[in-house]
Amino acid sequence: MKVHADTGVCVASGQCALLAPETFDQRDDDGIVVLREDEPPPEHHDVVLQAVLTCPSGALRIVEP
């Protein structure tokens, strides 16, 4: 699994960082998503997928190699 975050679309809701803090974070100044790990380990795949599906702006997506 590979994750892509579009910072230009992000609305800083923070749902991704709450659900999968190992993979997502937020910038301190404006709350925009920061991708901490673009290829999360298999044990995180379920929660990362949940974060992607929960994103209100559609800024996150899974990119399969």
C-alpha cells in the first residue's frame, strides 16, 4: 500500500491524524495534512484505509504500485 496526500485539497479536519497518527500528522501553523509514512506497514493498512475513506475533502488516496 502506498498513500498520497494532496495538501492543496486538504481542509485540515484532522480526522486522518486522529485515526492513523503513525501515518498522518498536521502542520502546526494551519493544520494541513503531513504524510509521515507513504508506505505504511501491513499492520496499519486497515486504519489507514479508514482514514482515507473518512477524509472529508478527498485529499487522501491509496495508490497501488
